[in-house]
Amino acid sequence: MPVMFDTVDYGITSAEEWQRRFGQPLKFAKDKGRTVEAVYHPGGTIAVLIRNLKANALLEHVTNVIRGDFNNSPIARSYSMIFCDATHDEEEIRKNLPRLSELGGEGCVFVFDDIVTQEHADLVCSYLNASRHFMTRSMFPEPGKRCKLLLVETG
């Protein structure tokens, strides 16, 4: 049986919506312009997400594409694996981990993007019934790049 998954995305379609959501202006140079391209793509970031899922032969495995904030989503099920790209700083961790911990079923494996300090890893784990965790080294050789992954197994 193939692995099936849900995905949640804000579905941002304008600089004004970005400003309201994140409290800061959309920066045109962010990610070499890829963020602006996604926001202004017809259909916004959801359309780009769907395009990328199709391009990687993953769309057939998606059960739901939910537009909005997962904290306010109607999801009423438990997951065995959750990938989260919404824990970039202490504020996001404190805002998002209570709901994420509810969504993780027994033995859930969580993968968090851009957890770059041990303090943030410890804070994430404090919200979960973590049986073990592992943080990768930076995935980019250039200084200043943020991408590290934190893997947490609950149990």
C-alpha cells in the first residue's frame, strides 16, 4: 500500500497577505526571488506546491491539500510522520508545537526543518514525548545557510 499524506500551506497570493500573515514585508530578494515568484504565481503558493508535488510524482499520494494555518485546521486524525517547516525561531516553536504534539500519534516521527541550535531542539523536544532525537549538520556548505533537520521519535 502506498504512503499517503496530507499537506497544509498558507496559500499566500499577495505581498499584502504576506505582510498580514508574517508581520513583515515580502522581500523581493528572499531566496533569490523564489518566494516572490511563488506568491505571485497564478494561484499563489498552493499552486506552486501542487506543481512541485506533480513534478515529483507525489500528488497521487496526497489525500488533502489544506489551505491555511494547521493550528486552525479541521484535522482530526493522528499521523505517524509529520514534516514541519514552521519552527524557525522560538516564537514559532511556542506557537506551533502544542498543536503539532496533538497531531502526532503514538510513535510518531517528526522532522523539523531549520532547527539550527541545540536550545531550539531542546525546546521542540520539551513539547513532545520524545524517546530520542537527532539533529543533522548543516546541509549547505556556505556560511549563513540555515538548513538543519531535527528528527524526533515519540513514544
